[in-house]
Amino acid sequence: MSRVCELTGKKAMVGNNVSHALNRTKRRFNANLVKKRFYIPEEDKWVTLKVSTSALKTINKIGISAAIKEAKAKGFLK
């Protein structure tokens, strides 16, 4: 499974490792993802999502229901 946040769509970026001699080699900057279970009281069920840690802060702030609704509006979640 790809390393993509299911709520925000964040994914790995590509960049360079730069040595002291300024040699450049390709590297990946992976998103900081965690697998987390959330309880949705409206649907009375548990949902497991792979979300970024910044999305966890958003969920703590606005709630899981609002975050899922926003992700569905943006097309990140089915």
C-alpha cells in the first residue's frame, strides 16, 4: 500500500541528499504516517485510517466526522 495520507492526500516528495562536497543523490521525504482507529458515533462503527500526524492534529481540533466530510469533498476518501 502506498504511503499516502487518506485524509489530506499528503505523499512522499523527492529531493536530494547533499554531501559536504556538494555531491547530490536522490532521496525521498516520506510523509509521517500512522495507522489509527477512530470511532464514528454517527455511524456507530470503528474505522481504521492511515493518516499523517498533522491530520491527527486536525482531527483533534475539528473532530473525525468533520475531517472525513472534508476529505470526501476534496476527493481523498471514497
